[in-house]
Amino acid sequence: MQALDRTHPVLPVTFAATEKRTHNYVRHGTTNLFAALNVTTGEVLGECRPNRNGATFLAFLKKAVKPHRGKEIHIVLDDLSTHTTPDVKAWLAKNPHIHSHFTPVGSSRLNQIEIWFGIIARHHPPRHVRERQRPGQTDP
């Protein structure tokens, strides 16, 4: 498994504390995955998008809840800001049967959909892994 480039250095183990590392990391190009997991059926709806703005999130949200029209829907959101745009907030206000719940910062691994992604990643490794070049290292 490749190590992440953390945004801050890892703090070493000391007598009174365990190793500390940030939850965020430097991204080297990304694809933004929007996913919805129906916990009753196990069905997953997913879309990859080049950006993660409010308009993209709202389009996905509408698509995800459409099959469940008229039912109480609970969505678990991470700590990104895509769900705090005025358009998304207005749409959620007009749809009171949709209830938002938020994962704490840095705890996405507790999220059911993140667990599902982890299983997929272990069984289907990426086709291309970007190797980090260390200072002073040259290409072979």
C-alpha cells in the first residue's frame, strides 16, 4: 500500500502520547465519487465526476432519492462543503422528509459506504499507482 502525503508531518511517539497524524492529505489528481448506499437492499448508486461543487452534488442527490419519493430518507454526509451551498440548502428545506446526518471530521472510515469502497479497493487494486519520487531520486 502506498503511503499518503500528509499535509503536516507525522508527530512521533513520545512517552506520554501515541503517534499523531492528520486526517487530510495532498491529492495528486482526483476523481470525485458520489455514492448512495441503500442499507435495506445493499444497492449502491455511484457516479464519478471531475468536480465536487454544489450543483453536481445536488444533481446526484436528486437522482439518488427519486426512487424513494414520499418516504423518509436519511442521508449520511461527510465533512465536505458541497452540501452547504445555498441551492442545496434550499432544496433540502423544500424536502423535509430528507434528514441529514454528518460524520465527524476525519472519521469517514466509520461510514458504511466508505467500508464498501474499502472492500472493493482490496479486491480490485487500482490499475495505476502513482509512485512518489523521493528527493534526489532519479527515474530508472
